[in-house]
Amino acid sequence: MLKQSLSFKLSQKLSPQQIQLMKLIQLPTQAFEQRVKSELEENPALDSGKENTEDEYDEFSNEDEYSDNESIETEINVDEYLSDDDIPEYRTQANNYSVDDDEKSVPYASGTSFTQSLVNQLNTRRLSEQEYGIAEFLVGSIDNSGYIRRSMEDIADDLAFTMNIYTDVEEVEKVLKVVHDLDPAGVGARSLQECLMIQLSRKRNNHSTELAKKLIGESFDAFSKKHYKKLLEKYKITEDDLRDAIDEIEHLNPKPGSSYAGGSTRMVEQVVPDFTIRIKEGELELSLNGRNAPELHVSRDYSNMLKGYKEAKEKSKQQKDAVMFIKQKLDGAKWFIEAIKQRQETLFITMSSIMNYQKEYFLTGDERNLRPMILKDIADEINMDVSTVSRVANSKYVDTPYGTKLIKEFFSESMTNSDGEEVSTREIKKILETVIGEESKRKPLTDQKLAELLKEKGYPIARRTVAKYREQLDIPVARLRKEI
């Protein structure tokens, strides 16, 4: 049975403008510059301030010429769009940074890609047509680290299906040895053990090199787990001999592909700080990167179009349609300029709050002075949503007297020490790192012993918590920190 009913429902939805503003806030400086450039290309009603001269606007800035408040049939107030640009905002702004800061671009190195470099080396080898096809396929299977991660059986099958080259595993492995002769040494290896052995085979033979080959070739598992006592007994060598062999191995490159600097397919990354914090006369000074404040204004040409429509005695349908299009573009341009202002204000207010909250750290640079701070602490202080603070913190960098830092690194959970004080987990990690750095490498401290030492220092945390913090600091377990 069908039934109709009437109900009232209250719901909140973000407007398209609010959504776009959130996206703008989230963008770091370089991405924001690209977004502004894209908007300038897509919206002809939006212009960059530096494209117009002051003289061109003097003639246009006479308010008396457009004092009539006539509205057209499409309910657009033409004067509303004309008067706003009488004194363009960019003319009232002080340009406090050098013209050298304009139009900055990151240069990208050009050259031969990693794969092409290997193919070029293949061209110097004497190979049959089939062997060359196999070698080229193997080179194409090498990843950015320099390894082949696929089995020879899979490669032989793919050669048949995709390249129409019918071969077997034995021939593929034979050609693989040719690839192993290419530079950089170790390229085309299928495992770390094979990669190190290829590099050792190219070294001049001496006692330490020969021992290194035995350690990697015969006792790789024991060596990787640092079972040095077993190795000393097995090969009947002294600690000095083992130390020399380890030194040979430590000078090898476990990722030969990453050492290639001739221009690869990987993007060149450059961090551009969004904020700068400086200490002047004992006080912190915050500034927003000038590239986050572009000079934009509404296009004079589009304003002149409205002026022409207003002065026309007879208004055709085509003119009215054109004015509707102009209105849409002008609205978009005005909103974008306003959104950029809101973005600047939001970024500055949020970072100011973070700077003041962590004032002791920014004055000293000592991570032990970082206060426990979560997103809600800052959101409550500046009366903004937690998601807004998160967008600012996750992708923005700040240039400090102690280096360029990712803002989200200043946020951390808290715990209570033995004195009942709230301390940051970052402080505990710093102390843990210091304790491990001062330990005897011949007998490294276990996680349980580290937990006991931290407890003595007033930080009662469990062994599993020590293990978690150690992993976050990218520090291996005690067995792998052992040295002889």
C-alpha cells in the first residue's frame, strides 16, 4: 500500500565555494602557484596585477562616469561590477619582496633516462638478434632501485607472449649475466645478496675482499643477522679481519639504481617553505611566503564590456547573453580573489597559534622543549574546525633557524612523567635516541633495558612502547646495532 507523508529535515551542506576554499588551504606554495596559474588561464575575467600599468587605470577610475544605478533585464547591477575595480586592490598593496621572487620556476635536469642508459650500453655488446631482444626486455624489467623483481620463468613466458621471442630459462639467465656487466655495478640483481656479490666481483682481490665474498656468498644469513661470534669461529679469523671485511661490504651500494644521476623518470622534488620564523631581539617573527600572495584583479576588458552594454541604447538578445557570460566570469574572478585572501588569513592565524604554542622550542631549537599538542588545541584557540588545522599542518613547511620543518611534526600526543607533568612523546623519542647513541655498540641495549633506563630518567613507559618509538625513529633492534 502506497503512503505519502510530509516531514521536515534540517541538514548542513558545504557550498561549492567553501569546498574550493578548503582545497586552496590544503595546497602548499608550489601547488598553489600552479592553481593560480590555471585559474588565470581558465577565467579571462581574472588578471594578474603586473599586466596592467597605473596609467591605464587612471582613465578608468573616474567614479562620476558610472554613477547611474541602472539594472539590466537579467537583474545584473552593472555598476556593482564596474565600481569595484575603480581603484584596483593591487595598487593599494605594498610590494615587500624583490621582483626577483616573481615567476620562479624549478629547473629540471635533462638527460638520458636510467633505462635508456642501460640500453645504450647494450649497443656496445656483441649479441645476436634474439639475445639483444632478451637483454632489452631484462633491462626494461629493472626497477628504480636497480633490481629485477620477477622470476626468470615469468620473463621467459612474457618474451614469448609479448615479444614473440621463444626461449628458455637457461638462455635468459645467460643473457642476464651480460646485464650484470652493465654500469652501475650490481644492476639487474635479483636479490641483495646477488647485488653485493656482483659488486664484490669487480673489486681488486685482496684478503678483505676475498673474506667479504665468503661472508656474502656462504654466510649471508648469519652476516645479515650480525652473528659475528659464529663467523669468527667458522672462518677462524681475527676481529680485525672481520672488521676489514665488513668495511668492504659497507662501502657497496645496496640500491645501484638510485645512484644514477643522469636524469631518470623520477620527479625532482624541491621543498618551498610556506612560512618563515625568525628570532629578532629575543622575540619570534612570523612571515608568510610572498608567493602565497599573488596580485590579482578583475580584468579591465571585461569591465569595459559591461560599460559598453550599459551605454548601448538598444540591447539585443546576443548582448544580454554575453552579459550573462561576463557576470559568471566576474563572479568567479571576485570569488577567487576573496578565497586567496581567506587562505592567507587562515594560514597566518593557524601558524601564529602554533608558533606561540611551541614558543619555547622555536626560541631554543631543542626538541625536548616541544609541548604536547594536538589539532584540537590549535583549533580551539583560533576558533576553527579541526579539519582546517589539519589541512594547514599536513602539507605545509616552515623555515626556522634550525632548518625547514614539516608543520605536522610539531604535533604530538602526551604522557605523564613520574613528576605528574604532561610531556610530549617527541621529547621521549629524543631522549631514547640519545640513550641509544651513547650505548656500547659491542653490547647494545635491549628494548627491556631501554625501558628501564627511561623509567630511571622519569619516563615510565612499557617495553612495547619503547619498541614502537624505536621503529618510528628507524632504529634497528639491539642485535642489528652490534658492532665489533
